[in-house]
Amino acid sequence: MSLDPVQVLLEKDAIQNIKYEYFRRLDSKQFDDLIKLFTEDATTAYDNGRHSCHGREEIFNFLDESMSKHEFLSQHQAHHPEIAFVDETHASGMWHFEDTCYILDDKVKITGAGIYWDEYVKTDKGWLISHTGYERLWVCTEKLNLDNYLEIRSFWDAKELDRSNQRNKTAGELQLYPQR
């Protein structure tokens, strides 16, 4: 590849920012914005291929149907990125991740870790995800006894939404999270 070392670092940083934004928008249920991070013909293979999608619309529908309920709370963290360039406009990435999901309707907590495998394409809009998916290293599903909880509060509770809308926000925050 003919990129100089400084350009390689800049391109890696741009790719990392796409993945970080992916997880932020995923956990914030901002699927309309998250889907813009994908190419039109992107594919996914989540959870060892159990949930495979082809194209933006199918990916959006899967995420919206499986994660949009306020009773589905998730937290994903990715780290240790390994990014390799095929050429100036194609790259692959491998990320270690950890997640926690509460599915309150089913009274279930899922925790786990795995490896994300990504493919990226540089377009006139910058780097986009052309494929993403993960394989689990391990997963633990626990049945919750919600009677033992004093409080479960989330970003989407009416009081929290009101509190968020009333507080002062920075210009950068408003750009990342418009009024909810």
C-alpha cells in the first residue's frame, strides 16, 4: 500500500471513530443514524452467524425489531482494534468486545465477550462498514428476579427524558445527541 505512515494513522483513526460511533448509536437506539455508517450492500453476521443480514434495510429492520424497545437495555464496549489495509480504499478490522444486555420483558440479563470482524470501504463520504459481525468467546444468560431490584432506570424513562431535555447541554453534545 502506498500510504505514508502518517496517513495510515489518520485512516486508522477514522475507521476506529466509525466503530465507536456504531456502538454509541447502537446502545442509544439511534438506528436511523447508525445505518448511515454502512454501505448500501453491507452484510452482517451477528452471534456466530445466527443473525445475518444483507443490505442496509435488512440490517436496520433487524436492529430496530430486536433492540428498539425501551425494555431492552444494552451496553457494548469494543477495544484492542487490529486494523489492516488491503489497499487505499479497503480495510479489515478485528475488535475485542464486551456486552451486557437487559431484556426486562423476559427478565433476562445477557453478558458476554467476543470478537467483531469488520470490512471497511472508503467512499466519497469517508470510511463505511461493508461487513460486520461477531463470534462469541463466551456468553452468560441469567434469569432476573426483578422483585429484588430497588430501581431500574434508563435513558428512555419519561422522567429521565424530561430531566435530560431540561438540563444545559454543550454544542458538541447537541450535535451528537439532538433533543430526544
